[in-house]
Amino acid sequence: MAALAPSSAAASAAPAEAYAARVIHAAHQFEAVLLNSLLGSLEHSFSALPGKKPDSIAENYHAMGMQALASTLAARGGVGIAKMIAHNLLRTKGQGQEAPAGQTKVSAGDADKGS
């Protein structure tokens, strides 16, 4: 008895969706790293009090807080860097949706997934 193979459209859709999910997740992680770097340096600049001795334990908690804040901001859309990265990577891979003007774009639901 011969086994039934899934249709080629269904078989090709699963890897494409998996690729898109990985791209979106990686783009959000990249944006989180950038935001963490920016917010961490800003927090360090504005939280130092003149004449106060630096506390390494407090600095570790501040760093963890900045990392959590940056990850949450990136997951919720951040400043749009992740959306631009995902848009361009999916467009070059041919998975973006065609816009009427001939430009490709990622749907808002696809670009906001991932984290």
C-alpha cells in the first residue's frame, strides 16, 4: 500500500512559515540587544550620583532591569527596527506580500509575531 504524500502547497507552506517565524524572532532579539545597549548607557549616565561609591550588586540589578525592559519593548514593537529587518529579510526571500505599488511588505500580524 502506498503512503499518501501531503500536497506540495502544504509541504512548502510549513517551511516558509517556520522561516518567517525564525526571522521575526531573531529581528526582535536583535532590536532588544540594541535597545539594551542604548538604555543601559543612558541609565548609567543618569543614575550616577556625584560622590557616591559604585555598588556592583546594584549595578547588576540595574543591568537586569534594563535587559528586561529592552526585551519587553522589542517584543511590543520597540522603535520599529525589528519590523524593518523582518520586512527586508522576508522580502529578499520572496515571502513578503505584494503591495499595489510593486513594493513588498510584511503584514502587521507577521511582523509582530515571534517573541
